Amino acid sequence: MPDQVYMQHCLQLAQQAKGYTSPNPMVGAVLVHNGRIIGEGYHHFYGAAHAEVNCLDHVSPADKHLISDSTLYVNLEPCAHFGLTPPCASRVIAEQVKKVVIANTDPFERVSGRGIAMLRDAGIAVTAGIMEQEGLWVNRRFFCFHTRKRPYLIMKWAQTADGYIGAADSSPVQITGTESRQLLHKWRTEEAAIMVGFTTALNDNPQLIARHHTGRQPLRIALDRNLLLPRTNHLYSDEAATWLINEKDETSLGNLHYIKLPFDEHLLPALLQRLYAAHILSVIVEGGAQLLNSFITAGLWDEARVFTSNTHIGEGVVAPVLTNELAAMQAASGNDMLQVYTNRNVGYKYIPGMEL
């Protein structure tokens, strides 16, 4: 099935830029002539050239004459609008590519079928829907943002074998091993924001940055209703931008942003609306239990990543319990077990063998 083979290659190329393209999607492109790849490329980072342009620029001078008799594979519909870069559909048309094969149409309202229409109007054959579910999974953050008008929400916690995420007296407890902690730091570079509740921010004083993996630092978000976090807290550092969600102040001081919102039943929807307005595609919610349970109760979650260790503490803070969860995958992480779930009511289906 050559179409699937080349589309799979597109998706692999696209994911090389995980964490760098937000708020744009991850896109890879492959140009094929008679079973031979003559060009390939991907969108490296936000603001840079898109995958189709990099692919076409990658074609060697000796193969340029083959472009008009070649098929372009791309996992997302070529854009049809001027943003930070010109429309990719226009470049594909100018190069007189013979055929374009696409995994997903673009949900962004300024594209949303217009790219495909431009190509077909120019006489280019277009096939869409090849490995559509795989493409949806790869760009689930982008699709959630544009279809649900909110960030993609990932919950993460670590629990002991007896079902606790922390000690009853709030004293520090090391639950997971080195491999799991390193994986968490990798995840932080792949998401646009990371969030904790007030108690976690106060008692644990987390840095909420990726110290053990190279990549972009996420926006840090903490609930601090009455602005009681001490100025010595790590969240006040300049290592990453920080939003302190509170009821008292709405100001910005460099990387520090006080975001004023009502602490009532509308808090989470209001916060998600502010994040959507700021073009934040995804949030990883790391705790504590009260905040995680608030998202679960509201049905506001898309994915959950749960580490379970082989340690026991006897009593403590009970781990959250998911509702409407669909088991996606599990894998060993050192001596821990990682289990991943998706929300069956949301519809972003994990495809076995795909990356998180």
C-alpha cells in the first residue's frame, strides 16, 4: 500500500518538530516520482517555512523536471492563506505538481477545504483521507484547539502501588524512578503550558520547567486565588513565562502575568477561554489531586498519563479516578508502569504503535 507507506513517512517527519511548531500543526511532506522519493521536508518551528516548501526546496536540480509528474504526500491540507508565510497551495500549484495526497483537511477556518479547492481548480488531482485517524492523533492538539476552541488537556500524575499520589501530611514522597522523571521533562517540552494547583505550588515549590531535556519551556500556570505564594517560590523565576490565576490583580511584569478570574464554578471554562485567546494549544495538568479531580468532574480532559510505581505508603492523598476513560496504551518506564487513557467522549483515538 504505497500511499500508506509514504504518508507514514510524512507523519514521522512531522513529529521531529514536536514541541516547536505550536500554535501551528506538525506537518511532513514527501514528493514521490515513480516510486522514488525525490524530496522531503517538515515544518521545523513556528514561523519557519512549511513542510511543502521545504520538501520542494529539497528536490535536487537534476530532479526538478520530475516535479510536474510527481505526487506530493502531506499529512495536512496545504494552507491557502497568508500568515507568517505565503500559502503553500500556491507554491504547489506554481511547481505544477501532478497529484497531492492528504491525510487530514485543515480545521483552521481560514483554510478548511480552501487549500484543496485551490489545488483542484488548478487541475491538480487531490486524494484526502489517507491514514486520517493517524493524522488526527498526531495533530490532536491542533484539531482540539480549532474544533473545541480550547487547549488539548493532558492530565498526568504518579501513584503508588496502593493508590496514593502523596503523603497525608504533605511531606515530600518520591514515587517514580529516574526514567519516569526524565520522560516527564521530555513531555513538558512538547506541550504549550503546564499547570498546578495552589497547594502543589506552595508545598512542593516546583520549578515546572524541563531541566532534563532540551526543548522549549512551557508556559507555567498556577492557581493562587489570594496571591499568597511567597516571592521566593520558583514560579517567580524568569526561567519561563508564568500565569498566576487569582481574584485580585490583572497585570503583567515581564514574564510574570497576573490573570484575574472568578474562583467559582466558571473558573476552568474561563481559564480555558483565556488560554484559547492566547493561542495555547495544549496544557499538561500535573496536580494536585483537587485540581485533577476538578478537571475530571467537569469532563474537561482529553488524555491521562498515569505512572504507577511498586512502592507502598499505607495512607495518603488518594489518586484521582477517571471517568469515561478508554485505555490507550501501557508501557514500562524503568521500574514504573505508564498507562495512558483517552476520554471516550472526545474522540481522539490512540492508534497502536503511534507516538504520544
